Amino acid sequence: AEAIGDVFTEVVVAPDYTREALDILTRKKNVRLLKVPEIALGKSAKKQFLNTRRVVGGLLVQDRDLGDVDLDKAAVVTKRKPTADEMEALKFAWKIVKFVKSNAVVYATKDQLVGVGAGQMSRVDSSRLAIIKAGNAGLSTKGTVVASDAFFPFRDGIDEAARAGATAAIQPGGSVRDQEVIEAADEHDMAMIFTGMRHFRH
């Protein structure tokens, strides 16, 4: 609540609020607080819902992306395995990138989302945008991890992440150039996990 209180925020959505959090958040002018118990993690969050998209002459209906992967069992494809802190950060970043508009790339630590790149035509541009956004917010990408909602098609995304100071990466894998991407991560001494599942949001 204190971190949210320090930045411009119009709406906060949470499963619930403590009295202390309410005291902090209601100090802000014109902030709207929404209590939505259904978004809490647990059985209710796994209920099947449908996503809809309007198209000319109709409506596309699909299941909500409820895909989940046990990241502790996911494939580490690099020579170096993630440290415990990197693993926590990778899990956090993977949860976030799922809900970002594709092409999505996020930088995070185990405690904080640092930069978000969304909706770009290329994955490397999304990565660059995330780095710029982090800098604009006064945050550093050094020591972060990077998550991508779909595979890195070329090594440039990993090279860009390494230049930004990321130490580990998580992505679905599945590119015809996966081996080049893995080699790039190894060159930069980055740990990388392949989830085998993508989260592509349009």
C-alpha cells in the first residue's frame, strides 16, 4: 500500500484490504478502491471463464488462459541453473508476463516488477521498451530476470537482456533457433528456463 501510495494511481483492485492499507490508500485524491474477492489465488481463481473479442460480423469466444506450469520441474536449458533468488524472480515474472499484451517482455526481481514492454511488433523492441520504462521510473534492470510470453525467435532478445543486466530468463521455447538463443544465454552466463507453454495475449 505504501509503494502504491507513492505513485500516481487511479484504481486499485485487490481481493481485500487491511485497515492499515485503506488508511494509506484513501489519503490519495480521487483513487478508486475495488474489492474483488474472486481474483484471490486459490480454487475460485481457477474457475473457468471465457474471453471474448469483437470482430467484424461476430464475436470470438475462447477459454481464459488458465495454463499453469510447475516451474520447479521446468527445463533448465543453460549450463548455469538459476539461483534460489533468481528462481523466485522467474516465477514472479512468469505470472506477470501472462497478463501483458503480446509481444510481452518483463523485467523483475523476486519482489518487484521493474519494466514492462508490451504490444510491440518485435520481441526485442518489447525488451527495449521495458528497459526504457524501467529507467523512466528510476529503476534499474541490473540483477533482474527477464520473462517473455512467447519464445525468443533470435538471440538478440537475450543479448539485449544481458546488456540491461538481467541474469536469468524464462520463456516457452519452441523457436527453430532455440539452440542459438541458449548459446547466447550461456555466453552471458545467464540461466534460462523453458516452460513449454506460451501465454500469447492479443
